[in-house]
Amino acid sequence: MHYVYVVECRDGTYYTGYTTDVERRVAEHDAGEGAKYTRGRTPVELVYTESFESQSAAMSREHELKSLSRAEKERLVDAE
């Protein structure tokens, strides 16, 4: 399976990413080994996930989520 996820950083910002293992990826973010964006913003909290059968579908959705405004991301997370 392929996943798109959103984590909330310590400073209240959201980071959206793609992975095949959500738990491992969130642990990497918390350890400062994840994306450059999250390194100074740990700890992070997983607030949203979606699963997909194909990598291309997941990455397409990741792109969509990254283009959402803060308010739109908040609505998405709150609906979870």
C-alpha cells in the first residue's frame, strides 16, 4: 500500500508527505531524520492518512493536498 499523510508539527504547521510505511516515516520525522521542513519542528503528530493501491495515485493526491490552503487542510484534518 501507498500512503499520503499529514503531520502537525510542534509549531502548529502541517507537513504533507508520501510513504509506504506511515509509522516508520513519522518516527523518522520525530528523530530529525525526516524531511528538512520537520527537522526543527519536532515532535510531530500524525493527524491524517489516506491509502492508495498505486504509488502514482498516492503521489497525485499528495500534490493535491500540498496545494490546499491552511484552512482547507484544517477542514480535512477535522473531518478525519
